[in-house]
Amino acid sequence: MAAFLVRRIAGAIPLLLFVSVTVFALLHAAPGGPTGAYMRRGSMNAADLAALEEKLGLNDPLPIQYGKWLGRVLQGDLGMAVTTKRPVAVEILDRLPNTLTLMAVAWAVTLLIAIPVGILSAVRQYSKFDHAVTTLTFIGQSIPIFWFGLILLLVFYMKLENPFSGEPLLPAGGVQTMGAPFSLGDRVKHLILPVTMLAAGWVAWYSRFLRASMLETIHQDYVRTARAKGLSERLVVLRHGFRNAAIPLVTLMALDVPFLFTGALFTEVIFAWPGMGRLFYAAAERRDYGLLMAIIMITSALIILANILADMI
């Protein structure tokens, strides 16, 4: 196992370097740049813009710019966010807790629903329950996630009202009510819609995947042997069926771990959730190279580590 880890980590280093070179070149090849916002607003004259570009090192040849960026990263410095004039690490650490909260709750809700649904759907194959679950999972896999989020807003914020206060049934976005002290109930209300939007797709994929894996497992000889020994159906399904069927599901879940860092761009933008996805969207709009590079490279490293973890599992 140690030799395997050393080989995989050694292979990950040139891969990350290749990704960094490619992404750095693509970002700088895109139209506009960090000074584009100042040009659109007309808040700076040509001389000031030229001085700002010189200060940011945007006039250097691309290989020189990449070398400076890589040198800072190797020293543990992710650089400065151009638009906010704050360190990139501080920007990320400000948003990361919100994303971890949202994604962890969505993931927990997904597993609480998808695992029992997938098991029951396999055990009761071709029953009315299985047909209903199959239909719902196909719908969940097919509908665009951003469309589903807008429908949730339309129904629970614009149409339905709280019968006691007359206010919308659920808040439209944000982490908590503006100006209100921290309240667990208020935080949960703000989590309901984005978590529902995220969990809907995950539940559809995980439950369908587990159903297929369970159907393959429960017809194996060792499961029939367990039944022949007189074990209860519950023990046969959970101990001998699910434990083996869950192996590919755990592998799939390991590959989704990087999403806990990156967040969900559509969900965070639609529900104004101040997390990593929304930070990435804002950085892309402003061509904030340092912030974009940091988010993309951390995500790339997490994806590689998740693949190594999945192979180990």
C-alpha cells in the first residue's frame, strides 16, 4: 500500500503542473482581464490603468507571470485578490465554512434518503414502490438543476405564504435573515431550499446506483447460503447484501468529496449563498486570475486525492 501511495502521489505532481500551465494559459487567453471592470466603468484614465497593469505584472511575458505565480504558491502564498485587495487565502477561508455547511447537510440528507430507498427498491423489484422510485429518479437525473432551483423559489417564496405572518413560506436566499441575531431555526429555514435543490440530483443518482448494485449482490450464492442458514431477511439484506453492494457506492461518493470544497455554483448563485461556488462565479466575471487559479488548483488537487482514495477503498 505504501508503494502504491508513493507512485500515485509522484504521478500527481507532474499532472498538477500540467493542469496549472493549461489553466493559466486559458485564463490569460480569455478576453478582458482584472482591469476590465475599471475600463467599463471609466473610473481610471489610460495612465492609471497602465500603472495598475504594471503593478499587477500583467505586462510581463506569460511564462514570467506563470513563474512568479508558481514561485509564490511554492512558498505558501496564493497571492492577492485583485478586486478586493485581500489575500486569496483569506477570501477562501471566509467562504469555505458556508460551503462546507451547505454541502455537508445536503450530503447527509442525500444518504439518509438514497440508501434506504435504493435498498427497498432492489428488494421489492418491480413493485409499485420500485416503479415510483424509478420514475422519480429518472426525473431527478433529467431536469436541469438550475431550473429546479427556480421552481423552488417560485413555489415556496413567491406563491406560498406563512399563514401566521403572511410572509413567504421560506426565504429566497442568504445564510440568515439580515440584521437578525443567530438562530438555529433561522439557519435551517435558509438551508431548506438550497439543500433540496442539491439533494434532489444526488438522491436520484445514488439510489439508482445502489439499486443496481444491490440487484447484482442479492442474487449471489453467498446471499442464498445466508438465507439457507436461517438468517432473518433483515440480516441477509443489510449484512450480506448491502455491505457488499455499498463498495462501488462508497467509491462513487469518494469521487464527489471535492464538491465539499468547490460548492455548487448554480445553487449558490440562485440562492445568494456566500460560498465557494459564488466566489468562483464572481472571480470569473471579474477575471481575477489569482483567485481563479487558487480555486481551480485546490479543486484539481482534491480531485486527484479523491481518486487515490477511491482506488484505496
